[in-house]
Amino acid sequence: MKVVYQVLIVAKSEQSAEKLVKWLNEEHVDDLLKVPGCLSGQVTNIASLSYECRYIFENSLALQVYYDKYAVEMRAKAQAIFEPGELEVNRCEQQIILEKHNGI
């Protein structure tokens, strides 16, 4: 069953938000898509300085591989780019129980 890895991020300033979107677009999402089992990545702006990143993994085992082998290094990269307190980050997992497409 597919799993959503959701990361909610609130930037503390416009400058931080711009830096965040640039980093997500130019580096981070692509890095996550290289993780075995990561099927897609999506970033949405949900409020003025708030963003949702949704990564779809093929199953919970693939997400666990991300946690075990990749997450520490990727989070370290973020910590090297952003100052402490520059972003507020919350993470959660969700199982997709139903998925439909319109056939287009």
C-alpha cells in the first residue's frame, strides 16, 4: 500500500521562504526522487509562508529505507543551508487507502 510522507514547513520570513522554494526545486525534491521506492514529490504553497511537501512511497518498507539510509544525510544538508529557527518543520506519514485517476 502506498504511503505519503508529508512535511509541513513554515518559513519565518520572505527571504527564508524564497531560499526554501529554491532549495526544494533545485535540489531536495530531486534527491528524494533518487531514493528507491520514492514515486513522486510535490510541493504546494498552503499559506503565505507555509508549504506542504508530499512524497509518495511505494510502501512503508520503502519509507523505512529512506529513514534508515537517507534521512539523516538529507536533514544535515538542510541544517547546513538554513539557520536554526529559520524554518519550522513537522513531519508525518499517511497510508493511501484509495486512489483514483480520471484516465486522462
